[in-house]
Amino acid sequence: MAMNPQLFPNGMPTLFVNELFVLARDGVEFEIDKIPASGSHGGNVKARGTIYLSNIRMVFVANKPVGNFFAFDMPLLYVHHEKFSQPIFHCNNISGQVEPIVPDDQHRALYSTHSFKILFKEGGCGTFVPLFFNLIQSVRQYNQQFAAAAEARVDPLQAAQTPVDEMMRHAYVDPNDPTRIFLQQPSAESQLRRRTYNSNVAAEHI
């Protein structure tokens, strides 16, 4: 996890090297806990906005900032205990936990695991949910040699090696789900790429 990752002026996340956007979903409500300086009890934050899903991570971008919170970055290799729920009287949602991104010079014990929830407030989720679960399963299978339990600091960018093209080509598109699938990658700002989560230089031209 990384709070407030770099964004382009249009609100899209700044790309990493070899990162490919898979989809974007507007009209979701995002809940996350243990956000420092959020001003709420327990650091819980709730906001409406857009979820971006790539071959590396999920990024929530809020429509309006909540205190100092405006976006949240969740590497797919750090997500676990994900679950899809269809409650009778409430919105369909995906919940789970995500491990924090720990700077190289700091100790893991100083950082807590976050719990998150993505609620689909507008339209169905028949496109988003299968793509999300298929992608996260593919990421884990392809990167299992890097995600061994004994490895304390798995590089979240290892997920970029996962082949996602075939999965995207055969994705089912639910007409009731307003999810936007990226059949072509954004090109206007695609030369700006990040190389690491923990670099002092957040973005570089390549």
C-alpha cells in the first residue's frame, strides 16, 4: 500500500515501467483503515471515486480529497484474503487486506496491514469482478517464486512480468457494468514512467 501515489493531471495514476492498465471503474465507494492523519477514529477513510486496475496494482482515486487522502495504491502481490460479497440489502463489494509498502530503511513492524472494501454503487460488477480475480490469481501463479512466505520484501513490480494480454482479449463484458477496459494503453503521457516504489526520484522519462 502507498497513500497518495503520483497521478497525472487527468487523475490517472502515473505508470511504472512495464505497467499496463487493464480497466477503470467509476462510481465506487472505497473504504480503508489505518490511514495516518485522517482525522477519523481509527484512521478509517471512506470516499467515492474511481478504481484503476493494472498488471501491477489497484489504485483508488477519490473524486474529492478526504482530509489529506486523495488516492491509495495497492500492489496486487500484497493483497490477500480478498472476497466478493453480494449482500441482499447492500451493494455488491470486494473486501480484503493489503500489506504496506515499507521503505528500505525502515522496519516492517512499524507498519500495519490495512483492510479495504470496494463497493459498487453504480451499476453491475460482472466485468470487474472476474477480471480482478483472474488477474490476481495469474499474478500469484506467475510470481510464486518471488512471493514465498520466507521472503520478507517481495518487490511489487515483479507482477509486471505476468502475461495479461490473453486474459484481456477474452474478458467477458457485462452490459450492466460500466467498467472501462483498456484495449489500448493511454498514449499522451505514456513516456512518463516510474521505476520503483521507494525511489527518491518518483518519475523518470524513458
